Amino acid sequence: MLTRRSTIVSAVAAVLLTGSALSLMACTPSPTGTVPETTTEASAEGTTPAPEASAPAEAEYDTAAALTYLIEEEKLAHDVYVVLGDLWGAQVFSNIVGSETTHQELVAPLLSARGIDDPRSSDVGVFTDPDLQALYDELIARGSTSLEEAIRVGIAIEEKDLADLGAAIAAEDEADVISVLERLYVGSENHLASFERLA
């Protein structure tokens, strides 16, 4: 059984930095919990790139751990967009917030059907997973510096979501989970396109 502190975020960071194929063999974040910087020229200014990391060679994919992590990752996107939308008044954030709520509602029944506790807090910006908590705090700090940086935060979130979802889909063997994750993937592609149009 996968331990709770395995390394999805580290695996995602390594893939986005090296361009190699991602193989999700674990579904909870590393202690760094950082979102990789986007590759746009604008995002390279004034931001610190994520540290290089690699997935452990012998980790095993676990559906329960994946779903627990992914539902809070969707909440993270929702909560960041709520705060940055209120701060900057940009329509793109308010347009996507409802979709992020829907994404969580799609994952929640998968947890319930498997007897997995829902880790989400009802409070904006509060997370059970300490790595996601640290990540949320980092993203809010970055996105609060300017509207341009807030847009880059949105791009980074959606790129991370796509990497995590793609890896989970590749590793998953339960049809109902795959179906939901594929819907989330399409949604994140649309969100990424919306942010990229403004970058």
C-alpha cells in the first residue's frame, strides 16, 4: 500500500522540467509541493523554477491515494481562482470556478463508492494534505503580485492538473475512475486554453 507522502508532485516537476514521459507511480505530493513554472517568456521573469526531482523507482499506483489527492487538487484550483478572481476582478477566474466545483463533484462519488474519506475542508484555502496547503500558499503569494502573474499561476495549475490526470489515467485500471478522470482532463485543457489566451 502506498504511503501517504509519496511523490506525485516531484514526478510532475521532473517531467515538466525534462520533457520525458510521465509515469505516475504514486499519488501524493512530495515535501516540496511546488508547481513548475510555465514555459512562457513572461513567466520566466521574476519567478523561481521548481527543483528537479524524480519519481521513486519502486512506488506503486494506488486508486484510493490518487482520488484523495486529485479531489483536493481540484479544490486547490477552485480556491486559488476564487481568491485571485476577487483580488483582480478578472472574468477568467470566475468563469472557471464553477467548473472546478463540478470537477470535485465528479470525483466525490468515486470516493464514497469505495468507502474513502473525503479530505476536503469547507473553508477556502484550507487543505488536509500539507503539501497542497504549502502549494496553495505559494500560488496565492505569486498570484497576488500582479494580474499577469495571476494568469501565469492559472496556467501553471492547469498544466500540473493535466500532467497529474494524464499520469493517473495511464496507471488506472478501474473503468469508472478512468471515465471521470478523462472528463477532468478535457476540462483542464479548456481552462488552460482560456488562461493562455490572456498570457
